[in-house]
Amino acid sequence: MAALPSDSGGMPVPAVRVRHPRTSRRSAVLAGSLRATAKPVVTLWSYAPSLVRLSRVMDTGADRLRLPEGTAVDRVQLGPCDGEWIRAPRCRPDAAVLYLHGGALISCSLASHRRLVAATSRVCRAPALNVGFRMLPVVTLDDMVSDCMAGYRWLLDRGYSGEQISIVGDSAGGLLTFLLVLALRDEGLPMPAAIASMSPLLDLGIERKQASPYHERCDVFTVRACRTLNTFVAAVDRAHERYGARLSPIDCDLHGLPPVLLQVGSHEILRPEIEEMADRLAEADVPVTLDIWKGQVHVFQAAASWLPEAQQALRTLGQFVLHPPPVG
């Protein structure tokens, strides 16, 4: 992937920025509970990355969660990894979603994100392929992108055209989303109709996190945790004899990408790089909408079963996928 040109030229249309107010007390309760539970766990992991195996406990609990009535789930094989074909009621026959889950590239699974993928299928009115890509440290980031590519090719093989596919990802799944689409572009494969990303990780580096005015206010992540992930990715690369610096999506040439929706909470540590990504996409003539949700936590959309703002954010995402802005 090429680095972003220093001079994109022309007069690009600026990114569309939409600010959403906090409308419920529940969002404050969620933020407080994550500060008291998830943030300490993430901080502990930053001191002992081997504790990633504890995430399997969360997956066991997620397997027992009930899905909305009428949701169908079928297991599929995607080359070296598994996937789930998830269909909400009343899906369109001529559209599909490729879903790439978050988890800092090291945790979460098909089970942990099954409810969120089902909700995404419902608002997009399209079946969704939930990709169970392999993760660090078993494979490198390149292998993870290859697994995501296998999911995209599976949809193409089922008869969907690129224009009928949208890619949705959250957190580190947002990183994989952009790396996948850049690979599709560079390999000359059909491009998807739209990209929608919830609180995406767009830069594996640490400098932007250190400079973020929200690094102390973020309800989940710390600068130390982000540094540990950066170090862990590099260590896995060395273990697999993969050498050379990695280029994050935010520093790539973004020309030729489909319309993009970015959603982020107002005081996430990732907010500045997501705002910068929106500007760089616009400079590359990519239609981009940035939704900033006041007081919301990292991937708050996962709480859509009881959080009004999450329900609204998913509806917005669904409308974007259903009616993406025109390119050019």
C-alpha cells in the first residue's frame, strides 16, 4: 500500500460532520460501568499480554445470549477460518454485509459479536457474513486480512457483486476493514458499495494516542494499552519472520475508496485520528460522513438492546448502507 501523497490537489468536498447529543442517563451508567470494569482489565492486559486467553470466558457467556426472534444463523467455512451467515427477517435478496469484529486483534469472536451482527443485518436489511478470522499471536496481521479477503470472496462466489456488498467493522475490525478495502483496490478486485465503521482503530502507532486530548477521559483505553498493542503486533511479526514497518490505513493513499461512514464517541482516545481520517478521505475525494456521539463509549452500538443512542446510531448506519452517497 502506498503512503498518502503530500499534495492531493483539487478542491475536495469536506467531510460531513454530524454531532449527536447524549439523550439518556443509561449512557452515563454504561460509561461509568466500563471505567470500573473494562478499563482496569485492559490496563491489566497492558502489563501481561498473555492474559488474552481470558477472553474465552467472555465468549462462553456470549454463546448463551439469545438473538432477536426470526434471526437465522448458519456456520460456513472460509478457507482457514470459520464464519457465520446471519440473516435478520425481511432481508433484501440483492445485498450483503461483510462484518469484521473488534477485539484489539487478539480477542472476541463470532460469539461475542453475534448479537451486534444480527442487529447490523436488521438495520441494513441484508444478510451479514460474520468473519471468524484468526488472530494474533497465532497469525500476523497480514494473515488476518487474508481471512477477511476469504470472506469477501465467499460473497462474490455466492453471486453478489461488489456494488451489492457493504463492509462494516468495529474497533480493530475497522482497521481490518480499511486494510481489506485497500487490498481490494490494489489487486483490482470489485470494490464494495460502502464502508461503515464504529470507533475504528486507524493507526497502529502510538504518537496520535499520546497527543489525544481525550487519552485520560476515555472510558476503556489508555495510552499504555495502545503502546502494548503496538509492541505486541511488532513482536508477532518478528516471531513469524515478517520484517519492515507497517503502514496504517490513516497514512495510506485513500483514493478510489467507496463512501465511508465513521462513528465515534466524543471522548474516545481514538477520536482525533478518526477525525483526521475523515479529512484525509475527503482530500482523496471519498464521500465521508463522521458521526460524533456525545458521551458515548467505545463501540456503544453493541448496547443497542437497551441504549437509545446505540439504537439511533445503528439506524443511521443502516440508512447509510441502504443509501450511500454517490461517488464523484
